[in-house]
Amino acid sequence: MRTMDSTADNAAADASLPAAWRTLAARGVPRRFGKGMLLIQEGDRDDTLFIILSGRVQAFSKDDRGREIVYGVYGPGDYLGEMSLDGGPRSASVRALAPTHCVTVTRQTLREHIVANPEFAFELLDRVIGRARAATKTARDIALLDVYGRVTQLLDGLAVDRSDGTRVIEGSLTHRDIAARVGCSREMVSRLMKDLETGKFIAPGDGGTVLLRPFPSGW
């Protein structure tokens, strides 16, 4: 049974991962998480890298009063946990938003993979730099943009172009989700979304939220 499971896991990796990550994923240990389960707990010490094969996960932090800030949502082909590879504590928690299949790779396994495939170090570095740029942009937006600017920028960034020319934010995106990602209250997001719908900038549609026309620069 283990051989059959390994074959299926490798097939999933081939389907969802960039070529440079497939060999590393094959070295990992398959793991499955149900919706709502924690993959990573902030503050824990662990040197494991998670590579997502299927499903969807969310990286977040929560304070003592239960308030959350979301750092990002990740799916097949993404990885998480790289910040702990230096031996430090986990900097964020990660939970499954849907049933999720991944493989876990230890720091030692990653080191062995890089020794065998030196060019992979540059691939990993590129991704880490990309994450750092995204974090810098988020900090800049929170400091320099008002809530309206942060909300509309998020909506624009999440929208995908469809073949019929429409732009759609696919799936369910709650006002609470938006608030956690832009750093404001759910009530404020609800007011803004209602105003945008009234102004015919957005509308509920088939499979998500449709962006009807470009957002104004200010509100």
C-alpha cells in the first residue's frame, strides 16, 4: 500500500509543481489535512518546509483578543515554512481552507537536495525574495493607503480575466476575510462593499464577485 500511495503522491507532485520542485517533493513525506486543521502553529520550533500539492491554505497571525491578520492564501505549487529553516520559531500559523495534500521536507533533506542540485538554491532564493517583496508592499500599503485603497487593491489583485472579457474574483470571499487581509474592521469592509455594489463597480455573479468597471482612485 505504501508503494501505491507514493506513486499517487509523485503523480500529484508532477501535476502541480514547477519542474525544479518535483525532485524535492519526491524526497518529502506525504501529509493530508482536513479543512480547518492547522499545518503550522505560530511560535513552534520546527525545521519543516511544506509543499502544497492540492487544496488551499491560509497563513495568518492572531492576537490574544482573537483578532487576525492574514498574510496570504496559497495553493498547489506553493510552499510554506521557509522562515523556520534558520532554526527560529514559526512566524505565522497556517490552516487548511479546504482538504489539503502536501509533502513535508526537513531542513536536512533540503540541504541534501541542494548539494545534489546546486541550481535549486537560486530557485529557492528567487521565491524567498518574492515573498520579501510582497511583505514589503503589504507594509507599505498599510502605512500609505487608506482602507478604501487597500480594499480595492486587494479586489483588483484577486480578480482573474475570463474569456468573455469579465474580471471575476472566484469563490467565496467574505467581508471578514477581506478585513483580515487589509487590516481593518469587518464593519468597514461591509460598508465599502455595499457602496461599491450600489455604485455598480462590483456585483455578485456566477461563481464569485464580478468587477464591472475600474475603481475610482478615491472614495
